[in-house]
Amino acid sequence: AAPMARRLAAAGASSGEAFRQLEQIGDQLAASLSSLPTSSLVPMLHACAVAGLPHATLFAAAAQDLSGHLGPLPIVEAFEASAALRLSIPELQALFNTFMDEGLERRLPGTSLARLVAAAARLGFMKGEHTQRLLDRFLTIASPMRAPSVETLTTLCHGLYLSSWSPGGHELWQIALWLSVLDQTHKTHPQSIALRNFALSVLSCPQSQEIVDGFQPHLQLSIAKILRGGQSAPRIPMSDTTLKFRHEVSEVLRRAGCPYDLDFNLGPGLSVELTLPGPIGTLWLLDGPEAFHHPFFSRAAQERSSSSSG
């Protein structure tokens, strides 16, 4: 399945027949999974992720076979394949719960822990205690002075952002220290967006603002640089659905005689599509399929919002 998945990804939308063939292969694999070597499970799921094929039956069968048969790293890779497809199913949730109940995160290196946080948060599997437990483990095995790689730290921050993490003083200080060490390190456009989203999510909480107020000036400056970023990053292409939706909204406002501004830029990769000027002002996000880049709204985020407003 893997060679066909790569051919499908390269061919794009013109390979409908190859996509149907790959789906049929997935059906056959799901039906005969028990007769295949366990080591082939993760490559199958990865092939589906490469092709963009959310084969729920295959993922569900693989999740049941993965539990207890493979080490923790292949399970993390399975979660990543599922997260790439936004495929959140009960069998994978059960696999994650088993993973945490058995304490398998203690067998993972720091890079894999960060990947697990990001993938499980994207799938909506993370509860507050899960996030804190994985972060505590990461802080235990990582060097407090030598920062992780940019890729690892960005992945960790992205996972914390997606899981609506409520930071504590020591944990946030350590992450801010690592970010300051990597201040001058080159970051890709997606990495800059991930770090910016993390910083904004942290500073949107009054409790976190008080924690950051107590940081050393150079740590506060590092967070400010992440928020400000550069202005030369390319703009992410928009889908036709999103463009049509934004046109319809602006037309309604124009006919109603309501003044508005379009494409208000807050920094690289962070902008709002429409603003209504006024004493208070209103910022509108008018997303179509691009809404998948935002975190799922979880009960933890709702409780955090309620506690902040109270």
C-alpha cells in the first residue's frame, strides 16, 4: 500500500482510480490483519496518512492489535498518522487510555513525548491530568539549561496549545527559558505560527499573565518577540469555500451600511479576516476548511474560559 500511497499523493486530485484501489486494499488489510506481522501495522497507517485516506475500519482494527504487541514508539507513530487525518475514533481513545494506564510514556525519549502530546491533543484524547503528566515527564528527562531542538520544543508547545493547557509557574518558566535560549535560532513559518499560538493562549489566561509578570526581563522579551514575529512570512492559501464565505459576509455588511476592514494582520500566520471598527471593536475569523488548524473546543477549554470570566 505504501508505494501506491506515495503515487496517490504525488498525482493529487487526478488519481481517483488509485484512491479507490487504495481504499480496497485497506478493506482487505483490515479483514486479514490478524494474519499479518505486527510490525507492518504502523507502515499501513502511515500510508493512509500520506494518501489522505481516513480508513476508519483499518485504523480501528490496527488500534486493537497495537495494544500490548508493540513498544510505545510505534504507538506514538500510529497516533500521529491518525492526527494527520483528524481521525478520532473510540478504538484509538481506548489505546491511548491503555498507554497512559500502563505508564508507557516513561519509556519514551523527550522528542517522542513531545510528539505524543501534539498528536493526542490534536485527536482530542488529552485530559488535564494527561497533559500535566506528560509535561512533567518531559521536564524530568530534559536538561533544564540545554534547550531541546527547535522541532521538539515547537511540537511540545503546539500540543500544549491544542490541549488548552493551564500553566503552572515552574513549568512555564522552564519553557520560557528554553525559548529564550533558542531566540536567535532559525524557525520555519509553521514553527513560528505554532509558537505564537502557544504564547497567545498562555497570555490569554489572567493567571498566566501574573506568572509572566514575575519573569526576568529577558524571558519576557523572548515571549514578546514570539508574539511580534516577523512580517515577511508568506500568506497561507485560502480555499474557494472560504473566499466565497468571506465575500458573502462582506456583502451583507456593505448593504447594511456597516463599516468594516478586511484582513487585519496581527503578525505572521495570525490575522483576522474582518474587523468592525468602534470603541470596542470586533474581530471575525471567517474560516472554511482551514478551521481544522484550530484546536478542538474541549471541556477543559470551556472550564478555563468560565473560570477566567468568573
